[in-house]
Amino acid sequence: VMSYGSAELFESSHPHGVDELRYEISKYLRQSRGVVCQPADVLIGAGTQYLIMILSRLLGQDTIIGMENPTYLQVYQTFAALNHTVVPIPVDENGMQLEELFCSEAQVAYVTPSHQYPLGAVMPVNHRMKLLNWAREKSNRYIIEDDYDSEFRYQGKPIPSLQGLGEGKKVIYMGTFSKVISPAIRMSYMVLPKNLMKRYDDIFNG
């Protein structure tokens, strides 16, 4: 449980976010979603769009993004506003159609595998493994896993996160508190592979 005295509220926190909060997030993600992470891998930001802007700097503006179609419109608009080429990839009952992704020039795949937004498909494990294998083929390929609505599951056990299946090496895991607490809080987080977290520190905290 986090607790702060009045003096601590006026002190600077860690550049990645408050230590205690990152600790609790990493513990929760390991236990509930099988995410492979430590507090040092967690970055906290003021909403998903803010974190997308951070990712744009880390990945480079020439990176081509493959996004599910249909998808979360605000994320699409944010990538487009940052001058990324965004390739729409159709979805079916298994989520993103991987054959279409593999034929595209996309270097990063943005997916919502636990509950595809807005159609609700859940990506099967065999599709997740194929997607991970695609990302492993080239050093500049990554998967952005937006774990939209993963907390709300009423039947059966949740499918393990893509990030956990990939051992945290090629997947950028994103989540938010807006669904479970309040949209007004605008607090989101992402778990970065260690090489991207190092790049973040070099760019923003160097």
C-alpha cells in the first residue's frame, strides 16, 4: 500500500514514475497477466496518447505502424499526427489478420489481443506465437500490446499476455487505469523492453 507524507508530495519522483507505484504495477502484471517485468521496466505517463508520443521518439518517425482495422481511433490519429505511415490491417474472429501484416511493410504491429477494440475478438495463442515470430525476424520490429479491457473477463482464465509469451523482449505492453478507476485520472503505463528503456533514458534523461 502506498503512503505519502505531506513533504514527499512536493519532492521530485523517479523519471519513470513514482517508485512505489511502479513496484505495485509490476507485481500486479506479473501475477495477473504473466508479464515479464521489474519496476525498472515500467514507465508511467499522463494517458495513452502521451505514451504514444514517447514511443514515436523511441521508435523513430520513419517507423511504419500496422494497426488493426477497425481500431482505437485516437491512437491512429496520434500516430498519423506524428507523421508515421499507418497501414490498416483487417481483423477477423482471431484479431489482426497476420497474413496481411506479413505482406505489408509495417515494422511495428499495434494490437489489442485480449479484447480487440471495438469488435471484441480474442487472439488465440497460436496466432500470438506467429506474431511474436514475425517480430523476432528483424531487430527493428516490435509489437505494441494494448491490453485493453483485460481486467474484465467473466468466464475462464485469461490468455497470457503477448509480452509474457515473448519474455519481454519484442513487446511493448501498454495499460491504463481509466477503466478500473476513472477516465479523469488519465494515468497510463507501459512496460518497455530493456533496450527501449535505455533509449528512453538516453533521450529524455541523458
